[in-house]
Amino acid sequence: MTSPPATVSGKTDTIAAIATPSGRGGIGIVRLSGPAAFPIAEAITHTSVRIRTAQLTDFHDSAGTVIDQGLQLGFQAPHSFTGENVVELQGHGGPVVMDLLLKSVLAAGARLARPGEFSERAFLNDKIDLSQAEAIADLIDSASEQAARSAVRSLQGQFSDHIRALDQQIVRLRMYVEAAIDFPEEEIDFLSDGKLWTALDDLQEQLARTIGQTQQGTLLKEGITLVLAGRPNAGKSSLMNQLSGRDASIVTEIEGTTRDIVSEYIHLDGLPLRLVDTAGLRHTEDLVEKEGVRRAYEAIKTAEVILLLVDASSSAAEQADQLALPEQFPPTGATVLVVLNKTDLVVHAELDTGTLEQLPVSALTGDGIGALKERIKSLVGYQSQSEGTFMARRRHLQALHKADTALRTGREQLEVTQAGELLAEELRMAHEALCEITGEFSSDDLLGEIFSSFCIGK
């Protein structure tokens, strides 16, 4: 059966894409969405689409030749993922078969979907909000169990509900303040009213907790870059192998073995971590090693955490030299932890590192590695238990910080100037910042950037 289009987004074209990963598999799916989804599918299968009923049917090309046999499954607007008429053609998952089926669908009148266009239409048709749309991509890209669980919570709307609850409190407070300004005859003295200050306190406390939860979600999604730095033969490559759990870097007693950047992606209790081993930092006339040192400093600039390795078995003068690094070290914003390595060769390992924290380890025996891993997690504020954590992106955290800044500024202006108008304006800015997360206030450029990062067919 063919039903009339129902497209709140105003889209009049029908899109199609292969919704399953490329390569060979038991099943491959071509998905269609739009007002002509049913007629196009019927032209391919030569059978009428049945709503929410799987039909075994042949798939034909434009010449009527059978190219595959599979299932046809239809969803009528608005009861579909996109809110439009949707059909899934489920065939065999060979790349050639899928390509033939997609070509037939396009020849019948569909347009090839852009990356993320199905999710974009779901957002435009109010089937999901913007944070839920992003959670779809985050769930697909999840690299750990914690990340997947957090993404599911966001996809189910828990993060959105939490943000909306905060936003409603801001709106109610804003209405109270603006009512006092607009209707002075009511004699609402909100400056001396404890209700206002209590509400502000409660809002700031809740926002602080939300920022903490979102920070965890951001770490789960984006992870951190950790760079191993130090003089030659300090044990960087050995520590790299200990942390990564395999022989990722070459280890010898010869100084300057590492000449290039060596990267490994690992997880510390669910925390994605890009581990980078670098060339030993020293002055050299060797052209290859000099380039390695240059690249080491470039890698250091990208780090959130830097492990500065010092050889605990070396003399006091040599240890001091290992700490005497150039002025550009460390880069702004990076956290530095001095790792006193080779403790298996000394009775007592301790070094005067000034304000820098130090931690003794033996990259050879593994002593202290567990404590080092725990300290790395604590340095970035990561907690292994992710219950209550929402999968979040950097833009979510920025929006929350923007709302927090607006509340703080509004409170300060009220205390100093006693001007309710200034507080009302800051509350409005906080409200708009939170709405950016769910997509109620989003520019077209932002939407384009978000959905372009999705895979095709989603």
C-alpha cells in the first residue's frame, strides 16, 4: 500500500543508502526514507509494501531482472525512525549485491543520502532531539562497554531530560524576576526574598553536578592523549610496552633507539587513551635523531598528560639534567607527572622535582604500574564507575560552562548593582546555552557539522 507523505521537515525527496557496513556479511540492508519510499520499493519488489510486516520477495533491477531475494519491511509516517515513510530492503550482504540493489533504488527515483541524513530527518521531524541524534553516532563508535552504556542512556533521552529539567528551573526563575520588574505595583522584593537566592544556589549546585557527569562522558568519548617524554634511555619505550601490554616500541640499551613517534590506543578501565612514545630529548647533530626530537616536541604540544621519565639509577647531576628541559616544556594546559623509573636498580628512589608530582615505577618489573594507571585516571578526573554518566561531546560541556558562567555573572551583578534586569538577561543567556544541547537553538552550520560526522545510512 502507498500512503501520502508525512514530512514535518518539509523534505520532498526520497533518500536511500546502504545501512549495513561494507564488506561481506549474511545480511545487507538498503534503507529508503521519504514520500516516494513505498512506490520506489514496490517498483523494485513488484509487491505492495505491508506496514510492519516482513515479506519475502525478489528484488529486480530497472530491466526487471532478479538481482537478489530478501525481505521488504515498511514503516508508515510518522511511526518510523525518521518520521517519514521508511522501507528497508534486507538482502544478502555481499558488496556486489548491495551495490546492484542500491543502483536499482536510485534508478527508480531515490537520491543517495548524505552522511547522517536519516538521523538529521529524525531530528527535524521531532523524533529525537540533537543530543539523542549525537548519541546514535556515539553508540556506533563506542570503543568500550562504559562508553556504550553511557551512549544508550543518552539515546534513551536521560541526558536530554536532565538538561530540560535544569532549563525549566531557569525559565521559572527568569519568569519570577521579570514579573517583579514588569509589574512593580505587585511590590515583589526579590532582592530580599530568600526564594531567589535559594533557587540560584540550587541551580548552581545542580549545574556543577551535571558538568561533572558530562566531563566523564566527554572523557569516555574523546579520551586523552598521554605523551611519554624525557632524555634518551630513561625507559620511555619500556613503559610504553608496559602500559600498552605489548612490544609496541623497540627497547635496547643503546641511547636514541626511538627516532619517530610511536602511538598506541589503549583503555584504562574504559578511558580511551592515545599513548605516544617519543624520541629522547637532547641536542644532537644526527639529522634523523634531530627530526625525531622536533617531532617529540610537536607531540608534547598535543598532550593532556605528560609523563616525564627520569632514570632513578643515574647520578644526582644526571637526574637534574633530565629535569632541565627547555622553557617550552611543558606546554600550556598539560599536566606533568614525573615518573621516576628503574626503581628496581636502587634501594630508595626520590627526587627533588619542585612543584611537580613524582611517582616511582619499574618499567622492567612492573612495580608501581598499577599506581601509575590510577594516578593517570585521577589527573584527568576519570572515574571507573560510569553509572549516571551521560555520553557527551565537547560542545555539550562548553554549553554547560556557558550556562554556569551566566548564572555566576547574574548573581554577581545582582549582589553588586541590585539590578534585576541584568540578572534576567544572564538567565536568558543560560537558557539559550542549555537549549543548544538539545537543539532548540541551533544554527544550520552547527547541524551540518554534527550530522556530516555520521556514517552513511544512519
